[in-house]
Amino acid sequence: MDINLTFVENRAIRVVVLPIGDISNESFKEYTSLIRTLGIIELSGITRDANESKILEKISWVDGHMLLNFLDSTVPPKDEWEELHIYKKIFGVIGVVDCKRSRDLQETKKQFEQAVSRYPSAVATVCYAFDPLEDQQDLERGKFVMIPNVGDKKHLLFYLSTLLFDFSHTLLKHFEKMITEGLDNQASNSTNNIISTPLEIVKSWDEVARAKKRRPGRISKCKGDYCLLSGSPLDAIKYYDQSLEISKSNNDWEWIASSYEGYISAVLSKRNQEYHSQTSQISPTVPTVHHQLLGSGLGNNSIAMDSASAIEDQQIKDMATEAILCYNKRKTLSFEIELTIKMANYHASMERKTEASETLTQAFDLAYDLPLVERITIICSIALAYYSMGFKRKFAFYIREAAFLYNKKPENWEKINNLLIIASRFFQLEDLFGSGPTNFLEEKNKTYNYSVSTASNTKKQQSRSKSQQQLGRTNNNNNNAQGGGNRFQTRMPQLSITRKKEGWYILQRYLILNLISASNNLQDSLSITKYIIYLLRTQYKQLPKTKQLEFLSDLNHHSKCLSISINTNVHMNILGFPFLVKITPLALPDHLAPFPRQTAQDSQKEKFFFIYSPYEQRNNSLDKKKQMIWVEGECHFLVTLANPFQFDVLVQNITISTAGVPFESFPLSFKVLANTDKMDIVISGRTLRPGPLIIKGAYIRSFNLLSEHPIDPQGNAISIASYEQLVKRDAYCFDPETPVEPDDINKILIAPDLPLLQLSVPSYGSTLSLFTGEVNTFTIALENIGSQPIDVIQIGLEALDKAIVRGIAAKKNQGYASYEDDIDDPIFTWEDSIVQRNLPLPPGASFLLPIKVFVRPFIAGNQMIITYRSNQDTSYQRKVTVPLQLDINYGPEITNFDILYTSKKSLQSLEPYILMNNVAGQSPLNTSTGIQQKSPNIQNDYCLLLFEVKNNSSTHSFNITYNSLFKNKQEITLDNTKYDLAPNSTINIIVPMKREPFPENLPQIRQAKGQYIKPKTKLTEHEEYLNRLIQYFKDLFIKNIQLNWVSSDNTRGNVLLNGLILTSKMVYKLNNDPVTVEFKDHLLSKRFEVGVFQTLDIVITNVLNTPISGLILHLQPTVDREVENKTLDINKKIGYVGSLTIPIKELEAHKSYQHSFQVVFFERDSYKIIVSYNTIASFT
């Protein structure tokens, strides 16, 4: 009995496909699959001779077709009911030969003839020899055909279809012969030749007479079967009508039922031809991967039948009911059940799934009285019917029932195990097995759709077909995971891979226990171990401790039977113990990590015209995730495991699963204790070649079972189904040129082996304690500890970490509040020529590099960045960062500054006193009387720079020496002056400077650091001139004045001048006067009589070597005291003759001009005359 019970079976010609000679199973399946795709033989493709008689009067040579049902060698050569059901005969035999393995084709031909002899009913036989070799000679064309190596599957199928047309022509000729001559000749040749079935025992004369009376009806029924097999349903209906009329008169019940069954198949075949005559094509309605067992209908679409179709449908039901009653009268229970299942499939094809399910339930109840083997076959047929309707739970239920019906015999345990495996997939245990367990369904489940549509509703079906195709294209992405890119819909139930497995625990547990029991009888320790591990992994929360320990005992017993030499991923379909949580590749330390070299193109990309760009900021935010790069050699991973079970798990071995460049993972064994939520371990390995490396997961061996635990691109553990979906999306492919996703951590770029440089600063320590302004020197040692020479070493400086800088900035209020660090000179300096002299640096070599330090306030230090590489690899380089942190102690500091007028004669008279009395805290000059009261013939050609220096240290004293670079321009410098600065004390340091005219060209104003936006208020021309003048003299002081100090612990440094505050008033004191203004006879004061006019002579002398033109003299009389009344009118107290503004057209060099000023005083008081001058070209 065949489990493929549909009405299609009644019109399909049975053809056995046999392997001939030496051929592998894989090759046989490959060749057979090609043949199976050509099961529909269109009658229009069969070439007929014009002289052939037209036996089949109503056959359609345009739309008609024959069906070939290809079977394997397990089908018995002869069936005892083949006289009653002609379609159960085997009419054809096809042999398949692999010429690559069967060299002797003559011997192979004999084997084929011997195999054909076992099938007496076969009328068409042929042997196809695939992949013939060049040295093999072709046999005579006939029953042994050589299939050429066309190389293209499309052309190969075309060649095979041509051969099958010839094969079908032979079958068609035989069927026509049986219709016209065969059966009638048998009747005429022998009067005793009767057609009987196993139900009849013809012994007596009465029984012989009854059989002869029934013979005409039986012959008509057989002719109808041959017409149906020939693809002519109308001719078949004609003979079925004759058979029913004769058989009913003779009460030939089983033949009446068989005629009804053939009649139904003919009606459905006629309906199919009518439908396809409108669509001009014949095609199966389901994919070639998942065929359906349907009797008729339009697949999953509801059918709106017209009145004629409804009458025909009711006729089919009535005929089926009558046939079942006839089978019942003859007690042929198996035929009754078969027809019931065929009707259930018919109901399913018409979308009457409720009636189909009720009919299948009736068939299941009827099968209770059948023998065990037939009962199992019927239950499998029922399960297959539910499978075609999409009722996966019922399908799995009946498959499991069929497994329980098998006798517990050694030869049946494998069948029981296979059925349980098939059922498990639909109990949401599909991830327990790596390959699909329903392959047998794909081979057996074949059908062709019959339409109840008439010509009137053909257009509706075509429009519905177009809408389905559009819907299929819309859901293409979802369907690819289940059925590839097939155009046809399928009734195969969708697997619930992505659904939550809720409410299935008990059913799954019992089914797994059944699988364990079957595997135990098969002595399959590997499967038992896998099932127990799967049960514990999926249901450990529902299993009590005692049950887990029982499973652990069984697991230990069966795992010992497994071979430890199994090193492949054959167990990839399940995940083993313990649980993998995450794998994180560990980045190399900064001094070992490789950095891509910046090319000229990269540097050009980084240059941007604008200082700020929102687009540039957005791009930088996208590039925050940098590609992880390792160097060829040893690397490390952080693996997180978990063990939620009530027992310890011994990990026999764990290695990393990778793709890309070759990778050698170092094995590791350890134990994970019970109830461990998280356990981190470090696994090491070694890359063997540069290039891309992809982390796929981890291989874990426990209980002698090896399994690969996959991870997603983020490093998290995932299921096998999720892993397969990621593989389809190329998530584990790595292009080094394409930027990685921000969250991806499983893609690593391996750089070639690079040199390794070791740095040490023996005299430095963690920090270097220095005073502000101190100058110090230390050395660093550079040694090549790698295996490759170092050809290039580049040393640079960067800022320290921001946290350290903030800590130093917090100390800013302790001192140097007015210090402005606008100097770009680095703190640390070195001689690059020393580095270049030692290159290339071979392995094992080293050298010392002196580093000079100059300390400034508020600078915590720098990071010394040393990049180095070898010329063998110009793509990558390594970088070493040495933090040079400074512990700054505040020592001598300038707290105040002023500029005083003086003259050369005054300095000469005071020089001995200054050099001999440089006591700390005292100044040799009195700022109120020593300089401002001039004696005769004294000119202010010098000025004094007065520095007030404070010692902020309470532990160190300093000896300060002044060194001036102005000594080449002036006669008095006071360079030998020394000052002692005690702890927490203050002294004044005097630096003489000769007054000179302001320079004509001044530098541009230097913006402060970080100031890129100009102020909104624009400076006037005079204000900008003053700022540039102040900047010029400040830079002049810093460059030419050195206040060197030596501390009490013999350290050396300089007092920093960057904190000087200059004003425009101070700056003007530095300018040399072009003229001298004095009263005649060098008078500083004079008494006048009230009310009497007297003369005051003012002398102006040009001290320059060039004449002065455009000179203007200004006189301003005023009261020489503080006046309370600010509205005092000076004109009421003083009178004068002439103007207070006297223009002097030109004053020759070293010449004088005298101006007499007539003045009278009306009141007794103290007055002063302020004399000033200016030129038209400048301000003075």
C-alpha cells in the first residue's frame, strides 16, 4: 500500500528507476532528480506516425498529458490487486548508470537486462548512461542510451525530455493495443480465461459461469483504466459507464467501486484539461521542493463554483459514497480506507478542511481493525494529508502514533527513531537536527492541481494569479528563508523558528524521552548525549535538582562511549555545555598596538578651510569607532560563560572559531561550577598571517561532545538559526576597505609583524619635582627588543591627560596669577641628530637620548610620543607614549614692575654703592628724591627697570644674577650685580636700560592662544599703535634680560618675565627725547613779585643729529597745589603777554631756541609752568 493516496494516483503510470552497476548514492540521487522533474509528458510532444490508427477517439493531443510516477526499487515488482487496479502495475523500468565508475558498458547492459526481468508487466524499458568517458564506445541505440556531457543543466533536461517522449510513446502504443486487441484477444483465445481478484476462488462450475458473466464489465473497466493512463479522460468515462452498467447487473461490488474510483479520477482529469486549455499551460501548483497530495482545486485559493461545477462536485461525492459502500459489502477494508483518504485530500484541495479532517478521522477509526503493518501505512497517509493542509500538530501527532505502533523488535527501532525525528520538527524541536527531517515528504508528496473553474471564470483565476505573484514579490525577503525564490505557494506549514517556545515543555520533554529510548535500543550513544544536553539546555528551569542529577548520570555514562577523536563540527545542530554568554577580543596595549601610517592623501583630507564645520563634526562622530587592529602573533579573547545547572561542568577544551586568515587557538581546560551566572576567562591564540580575521564563536568540548557556539557581530551568543540567518546576510564577511559598524567587535584586521621598542627613564620616576623656570636634563634609554630592525623613529610631544591638567590648573591661585604663557617653545627639547645617528637600530641594540627641561607655570608636563617602524612594512607603525609629568614648585616670581628715569651720570655715581650694598630687601635708590631732583647738566638718557622678586619657597634660598644683552648698546649694565633671596622674602632687582627712539616698524599684534574671533569693537589707530608698542618692548625684555638663579640645593633656572605688565605710560619712559626743555640758567624755581610783569626764559635744544621741523611748544600755567574748588579760573590769578602755543618752524641739529614768556601774578600762591612740545608728524 502506498501512502501517497490521491486521485492522481489512479492516472499516473508507475515507472521504476533502478541503479545499475557501480554508482554512488549521491550520483544516483542527482541523476534521478533530473528524471523526476520530467514527470509530465505533454501529448503534443509525442511524435506519432500518420498511419497509426486513432484508437482513442476523444483524446486531446493539444492539451492532454500523461503522468509518470517514478518509484524506487523498494516497490514490489507485482501487486496482487493489479488486475483490479491497473495503475498499480509497473509499466516501465529506467536504469541509471554512472559511466565514470562503470567502465564496462557491456557488462552493465547485462545487469540491466537481468534487473528488468524481475518486472513482468514492464513494457517500456531503457537504461540511461550518464557522464560517458571519451574512451567508452557507444552501444547500439535502443534500450541503452548514452547521455552526452552537455555541461548545461538546461540542455541536459531538454535531452532527457526528448528521450522520455520516446519512452512515453512506447507506453501509449501498449495502452492502445490493450484497449483494442489485448483484452479482446484474451477473451477469444480462451473461454476459461477469466479476470479474477484475490477475493474470488473460482472452483465450481457455477462460480465459473458467474465469472464469465462479469467479464465484459471488468474488461470495460480495464479499458477505462488504460484510457485514463493514456491521458484521455473522456474515453475513460465512456468505458467506465459501460463497466458500471454491466457490473451493477451482476452485483460485482469491488469492480463497481473501482469503476467509480476511476470515474472520479477521469472527471478531475477532464476538469484539469479544461482549465489548462484556457491558460495554455500545464504546471504544478506547488514548488518542486514541497509537492502536495491534492486531488483537485486551486491550491490555497477559495473556489467560487458555478452551478455546473457544483453539480459535478456533488456527483463526485455521491460516487465516492457509493464506492465506499461497495467496498464495504466486499469487506475490502483497506480499499475503503484508501478511498476515504483520497476523498479527504479532495476536500482539502477544495478548501474544505473541516470535511477533510472529519473524513481523515473516520479513516483512522476504520484502520483500527487492519493488520499492524497496514495500519501504520494508513496512519502515515493520514499524517501526510494533514501535512498537505498545513496542520502541523496533527501531522506530528499521527507520525508519533505510527512510531508507537511498531513492534519493539530490533529491526523496527530504526523506523521508530526516524518517525520520531520527523515528528520532533513540528513539536518546535527543529533546531535539534541540522538537516530537514522531512526529506521523504519531498520525495513522496507530489500532485498536480485540478481546477473546478470553467471558461467563464478563467479570467478571474488569471487576475488572482497575478495578484498572488505581486504578493509573492512583496514578501520575497520573508519567503527566501523558507522556500528560496520559488514562484509557487506551498501548503507546507511554516516552521516556528522565531516564535517563543511557550506551552510546549511537557510535549517536548516526552518526545525527547521517546527519542532517548529509541536511541538507547539502537545503542546510539552520540544521539543520547545530544538529546540529554538539548533537554537540559532548554528545560533546566523546569527540571528539579534530582532530575538534573539523574540526567547527569546518564550523560556521564553515554559520553564515555563517544570517541574523543571527533574533531569536526558534526554536532553543530545543537549547543553544548556550558552556556556561552559573550566573546570580546581584547585590544592590544597602546605600546603594542599598530597604527596605520598617515599618507599624504589622508593629511590633505584632514585639512579643512573652515575652522569649524558641522558636517565635519558629524563625520567625526560617525568615525568614532575605530577598526581593531592586531599584530601577527599572539592575541587574547575574554570569554564569558555561564552554568545554570545544578552540577559542575568540565570543559575539556575550548578554542576560538574564526574565519579569514589562519588562526591557531591555544586550547584550555577548566571547570565551571554549578549555578554560575558569569565566569570570565581569557583564551589566547596566534594569528599566522596578516589579513582580515572574523570571530565566529567558540568550539567547546564537554562530555566528549564538540559543538560550535556562534556569536553575532557584537560578540553575544546566538542560536544556530540566528547564525544561519546572519550567514545569509553576509554578516561574517569582512572587507578591510569598508568601515565597520559601530557595534561590531568580531572583525579584526591583522597587521604584519612589526618591530618593538622599549623605553625607560631611569632618572625620572613617576614625576619630576622642579621649580618654576628651572632648567634640567635627564636621559631616556631606547632599546630594540623585537625581531626586526627599526629604520624610522619620530619623537613628538602632546598634552597630558585632561584630568591631570585640571588638577594642575586648580593650583593656579597659589602664585603667578598674572603669568601669561604665550610662548610656543616646548618644555622638553632634545637633539634629533642623536636619534638619526643610531638608525637603523638592529634587534638588541640601544642608545641614550638626553632630554632638556625648561619649567613654566601651570604646565603639568607633556606626553612624549615616539612612533617607529621598519621599512619592510610601510603601512603600519607602532607608538610609545611616555608621560613626563612635572611636580611644579613655585620659587622666584616677579610680583611688581616699574620703570624710572635716570641718567648716565647718576648711574656712574651710584654704581659702586649698588655693587657693594646689594642687601636683600633694600634698594640703593630713593624713588622720591634720588632721581627726580635733577642737578645742573643732567639729562635723562637712561632709565631703570625695577623688578620686585618674591621667593614663594619656604625651604630654599636663591642667588640671583642679572645678565643683560643690552651691554653692546649701552655703557653701564651692572652685570656683576648679585642678589640673595631668602625664603619667603622679597627684593628689588635693578636693570639699567638706555633710552632710545621708538622703532619705526612694529610687529603685528599677536593674538592670545585660543582667540580666533576678533573683538567686535575695532581699535583706533592710536590704540593699536600702543598695543603693538607694548608687545614689542615686552618681547624685547624677555629676549635680552636674564635673571639667572641658583637654588640652595644647587639647581639652576631663570626668573620668568612673561608675567610683566607694561602700560603705555611705562613704555613712553623708554623713548629717547629728541629735544631738551629747560629754563635759562637751569633754574628749577623762581620768586616773582605780585602785580609786576617779569620774563621767564625757556630754552629748547635739539639733541639729534638731524634738524627738526614742525615743532610746537605748549605752555600751561597752573597752581602748584591741590585745589578743592575745581571751578577755579586761572586767568583771575595769572596774566601773560603773547600766546601759550609757540610754533617753531625748524630747529637745526644741536641748536637751541629761546622763548621769553612775559607773565604777571595777581595773587600770592605757588604756581608752576608746564612746558610740553610736539611735532606735527608724531606725538610726544
